[in-house]
Amino acid sequence: MQKLTLAAPAKLNLFLEVTGKRPDGYHELSTLFAKISLADTLHIQAEQAPTEQLNLRITGPLAGQLPPDDNNLVLRAVRAFEQHFQMTLRADITLEKQIPMGAGLGGGSSDAAAVLRGLCTLFHKDPLSLLPCAAKLGADVPLFLYPDTFLKGEGIGEKLTPIRAGGPLPWAVIVYPDTAVPTAGVFKRLVLPDNQKILTNLSNLSKLIKYVQEGDDLSQYQHLLFNRLEDAVLPYVCPVREVKQNFSALGEYSLMSGSGSTVFVLTINRERAEILAGKIKKEGRKVFVVQFGGTEDEDNRNSDSLNG
């Protein structure tokens, strides 16, 4: 069988505003995604076969969070690939799990997209042709089919526009407080902002994107980082609120990613990030020092983990 190893990067939301609710119950968003060096790793072996035979093995420090059953997004992605290209596969997949679940980091979506990308490489298909079926797997899955580091997301997050960064990028300290936050509950608690607040924030998003494109210094745009979903998480999830408070006590502006529970701070360089990571480290937390980058394979990764 053909073999391939590739990385499935996590993401942060540098900006997230909820602009409305659709008749089908999904919420419309305007967001700025940023891929980071924290990543799962997938080892894929696959070949065409007369009957389907799919095997999934999950390893790594967070393997216990994720059962390798038929509902796993990795296996669902394989079947979506088979259906789209009218193929039947025999595949052996090993997922090395590093990205926490329920953390707002998109780990499951990235794993699914990595499988789609990997199979497209092995069978010489175009990954972007899978965007419609990727969106059916999950709203964030299409994001990870793109090689770009920064993408503006609209709709339910599936309408994507790549953003090219114009200069040196900051580093980030991300903290997972060992608490998963179910996305459905967050949106159920959310109170939609009024139109004037939405328009103001969309203007801020445009400014933030411009700063990133022009390669401006972090100090010029850090105040524009925003996440509407904090309103529906911080009053209800104590561990996430505590991380925010701890960062604030250190004089740092922090933001929750996605629907939580990860909280992050951007820093100007790795040295500053490592100092801050040491200060925020606490028993029961996972602390990562990461850089930004669209990750294509495991050799491109560069992340350090400090487990409390």
C-alpha cells in the first residue's frame, strides 16, 4: 500500500463575531482563522480494493479522549472521499493525538481534512474539489484543506478567503485548562449583539486583516482581537475564566479561541512566549508555545508543550 505521513495543525480564532442565526439553527460568523504549529500526526496507508476495509489506531498523549469507532471523523472523512470519487479503499490509519478535544482548536476537523488531503495526494486528486463534502463533515473542515496560514471565514465558517501575511508573525502561548466546552451549549446561551455592534466589529476585523497583510507590529493590532463567544463561556466555565484572570494579572491581553476552552496570548517572540508560559503554568493545565504556520507535514512542526 502507498504510505504518507502528514500533520493536522490546530487553529486559533484571532477574531470571531456572530452576525446572525439562520433558519436551520446554525449561526453566521465573521472570523479570522490562524493555523498554528501544534498538530496531530496522521500515518496513512491506502490502496484501492474490491471491498472496503478501514482500520484506525489512535496513539499519543491524548489518545484516551477519542474512541476509534465508526463515528470518528477520520473514518467519516475516508468514506466521504470514497463516495465523492466512487472508490473503495483498504486503508490503515494511525492518528497521533496531540490537540485537546473540546478546546476550540479544531483538532477533529483538522484530522478529517488531513485524511482528505492525504488521500488526494496518494490518488492524485485535487483537495479543493472536496470542499462541499468537507463542509458536510464539519464547518471547520474546509479551512484545513487550504495550505494558507490565515483565512477569513464567513457563513458558518465554510466561506473562506486566504489572507497573506506581510511580515514576521508573533508567537503564541495557549492554555488548555483540561476542560472541554461543548459548542452546542455555547451557542444556546449566546445572546446576539445588536446591529451597530456587529457593524463596528466587522470594521475592526477589516482593520485587523489589513494589519496582518501589511506585516505590522503586534502592538498595532492586538487590541482588535475579539471573540463574541466569550460572553457565553466565561460566566459559566470557571477554569476558562481563571485562565483569563491569570493572564490579566500578568498584564497580558488574552482571548478564547472559538467556543473554548483554550485561551491564548500573542507575544512578539519565542523568548517572551516561553517566559509567559512558565508563569501561567499550573497543575491541571496544558500550556503550549506555538508559532503560526500552515502545516503540511510533520517536519514543518515547531511546538513545545509544558504540562502542569
